[in-house]
Amino acid sequence: MSVTHLYLDTSVLMRYLEGSISAPEEQNRIARQHFQELIDNPENRIAMSEITIMELHNVLGKDARSQTHPEYDNIWRLSSIAVIMNFVSEGRIQILKSSPKWAESALTLMKIAHEDFDIQLEAWDAAHFVNAFSWAVNIGQPVKLATGDKAFRKFIGHFPSVIGQVEILMIRMT
């Protein structure tokens, strides 16, 4: 059995959760199916960090407060958190402790992305990259960072030495 290590960023979880409503946007419906395939595959070892959980709570709260979709309410927010935490309690998603000095490392990556390559790498995304890379180093195996954010692939393309450790897996949305 060939094991694949997948680190989840929050965009993947949000597409999955936003795909759960009665009439989801097409991209969220497709992404939800893709995520379900990933989590149902016994060859995948799936993890997220404490940072993912923080960002998830943040984005779910924004969705619930924004009133952009009537089904994104507080009940949906709470049930969405429960769904993800059930995956954790079932052992389907592991929670990784954030790497030491993750904030400093993420700030450095953001500075490089913005100043050297004119790439908009968000703070949360830089933190996810740091944690995915740290996990790869700790287990001595490559990690696929599952995301819906195109900035990751653009950014990582400037660092060929990292590609052997962290590969970007774009979640299907079309």
C-alpha cells in the first residue's frame, strides 16, 4: 500500500462545508465530492494544523455573519465545526502541532512572495505551507498540500528544492 500524506488548508474544508447546503454553488459541490474521495481513501494520511482550526472558525464565522447565503447561519456554522471535528475524533484527520517559529517563518515567506515575486501569499496560507513543510521533514516523506488557492503553486514554483518535500494538490472545483 502506497501512503499519501495530505495536509489540508482551510479552503479545502470550506469548499467541502459550503458544498453541504441544499443548493450549493457548482464549484463547492465538485470540491465536496473531491474532498470526500480523498478522505475515504484508506491510503491517505490526512492532517491539518491548529492554525487550520483557527482559520476554519474564523471563516465560518464570517460566512455566518455575512448573510451572503441564507443557509450559512449560526446553526450551519456549529454543525460544520462538528463535522470536521468528527473526522478528527474518528481518526480520519490528524491535528498537527504547529511547527516552532511558524509565525516568523510564515512572515519571511510572505515577505519573499510580496517583495521578490509580486505574489499575494496570504498570512494563513504561508502558515499552512510552513506546517506542511515541517510535517514532511518530520516524517521524512513528501506531503501534498491540498488547497483551492492558486497562489501556492505560483509561489512554490520559485523554490524547486521544496518541491520534493511539498507538492501542491489543487482541489477539483470544475
